[in-house]
Amino acid sequence: MTTARDIMHRGANWIPATETLDRAAQQMRELNVGALPIADTNERLCGIVTDRDIVVKCVAAGHDPSRVTCGDIAEGTPRWIDANADVSEVLREMEGHQIKRLPVIENKRLVGIISEADLARNLTDEQVAEFAAKVYARA
């Protein structure tokens, strides 16, 4: 059985909900990533901030990224998967919610993140094609 742990990118980093978006952008640049899980004061997942969120929800809206926090733009219930979940559960979660990145949690702590690139490296062409069709389909 292939698990979330088997395909995840290890070493994902939290960003505190209180951190500003300019700092989030800097951290994304340093880590060469397009998204960061957002943690509350108890290091619990409370959202994900993406580079697109920073541009669309902050900069394009005329806000100052040095004054807007990650928590300010976090929306909805964050999705995640247990590290021991089967890859079929990973796909169900990502496809069902049309998401491209999925934090991996073990013992209530972030242990990794699964992105489209991780799926492409670890799944069959058929699985990747089905994922793409479901995630990028217009509702």
C-alpha cells in the first residue's frame, strides 16, 4: 500500500497566522515553493497561503502585504491528510475539494505536503490524468 508519507514532500514549513504576507512571499522564495501551510499559536493547521493568494487577495486588491497577515486571507476549513492514509484517500481528498496541495499531518503536526508534482512523480499516467480532469474541471 502506498501512503501519503511515501509520496509527500518532506520538510514542509509552517508560517504563523500572525506573519505578514511580504514575509510569506520571502519565505516562499527562499524555499522555492508556491504555498505555505498556516499555523495558529498552537501549531495547528488553520489554512494555506499561496503565491496567488498574495497577488490576488492582497496586492491586486490594493492592500499592503507588509500589513496583511496570513491569517487575514485564510479562508474556509483547511484540508489535510494523515501520513498513513492510502494514496487513494489522498486522491479522493484532493479531487473532491479540487485542491492542488495537501498538507500531511502526523500526531497533529505537519510532516510534509503533497503537491501536483509529487503526484506526477509517484502515480501512474492514468491516475494523474484522472486527477487533472477532476481538479481542473469547471464546476
